[in-house]
Amino acid sequence: MSESPTPESLLPDLKAELGAECEGVSDEHLLMFLYWKADAQRAAKRFRDLVEWKTTEKGIFDETLRISKDPELERLLMSEVIIAPQGLTTHEGGPLLIGRFRNNDMTDGRTVDGVCRMLFYTIDQVLQRPETQKHGVTIVHDVRGFDKGKNARFEIAKRLLKGFLGQFPIQVKGIYICQAPLVFIGFFKVVSVFLPKKIRDRVRFIDDFTELDTVHKVADPDHLLPEMGGTLEWNVKDWIDEQKRLEESGNFQSLTSL
């Protein structure tokens, strides 16, 4: 029985498939697409889809998406609507993202464009991690305190899902929504029509964060934020400062450069 090809072994095929389209693109970025799907043709299509999508999202997902250049991006990241602390992983080793929609205060002057930029920045940076490419991401939403009028806009959900699930070379292993109020469940029913069926099938509503381990065997709830019953030490300002240093050092990696 022959072994399945590795992303690295398929890299020459992907380069041949893309030709001049991938000139100047690093091997590391091309490998993201092969880790997403170990098939040169499908990886090439996802690459082209992302590049084409970027042209429709000028000012949203391009090389202006830098904290060091955008005080509003920094302000919105400070609100911690979605975070991905380094070292917070599932049992498999993939990153665990934590979402808290109650932090997305649409009455404080933030715009739909600004929120989309903030979310795409976070996702893009998580994608740079080798563990993301190898194991995919798992998302835990803490929706306690959700206020539809204050925290949600359908346009944000539509644009986020179109980019996140339709263009990025990312595998979503599971989405766990904890302690959802009725208003959120109603909102989700409407938004979920934009989700591919395979992603909808990976959504689970849970009553307590301990179910991540006791029921679903996904992650250790002790590693979550203190407000979620865990012991995670996380300082968003430290993360933002480190991101600025990376951006200014010349070592910053981002799919916005494609």
C-alpha cells in the first residue's frame, strides 16, 4: 500500500500548477495550501480563490492590515472579541480560538469594515503557526451576555464566513458554543445558512466548558481563561506589542502579501 503524499512532496506540483502566479511567494505560504488539502490542483484553486477574494476586499485584507500602521485596528484587537493565545491548544495540538461576542461593542464607534479587519488579522496570524496547518483550528465561543443589537451585524457574519471558510487555507475541526441565550440561538439559525454543511455538522452547543473534555474530548477546560473556569494567563497588550515588533522587524508573515 503506497503512502499518501506529503505537502512537501507535492510542493513542486503546486508550483507547476500555478506557474507565474506564485512567483515571489514563499514555500512556507504555498505549503499552507497543501496542508489544507494534499492535492496540488485543489490547493492551487484555493490559492487563486484567496488572491481573487483579496482584490474584492481592498482596504480590508491587504498590506494595510498592520497594527503598527492602524491605531483603530489596535483598539479593536484590544477589545478581545476573538483571541488565540500561543500555547492554548486542543488535545491534538491545534490552536484553540476563544470568541466573546459580548466584547464587540458596535456602539463605541467601530464599523463593519473595522471589525472585519480585526477578525481577519487574528485569523491570518493564527494561520502562520505550523500547528494550525497540521491540526486545524477549534473555536470556543463564550456567548454569555450576548446582545444582538449591540454585538452583532449580519454583514460582519457574511463577510467573515465568506473569507474565513471560503478562501483561507484553514481547517475548522469544531465550533463549540457555550451557554447560548435564546437570542443568540435565533441569530445563529439565520447566520448558519452561510455555513457549508460540513461546518454546520461540526457546531456543538454546550452548557458548560467542562464538556469540552468530559463529553467531546477536545481540550482541557483548565487551560481556558479564568472567567471560563480555567487558569490561562493572557495579556492582549503583550501580544499586540509583540505583533508590532514583528511587523517593524521585517520578519512579519502574512497572507496579505500574496
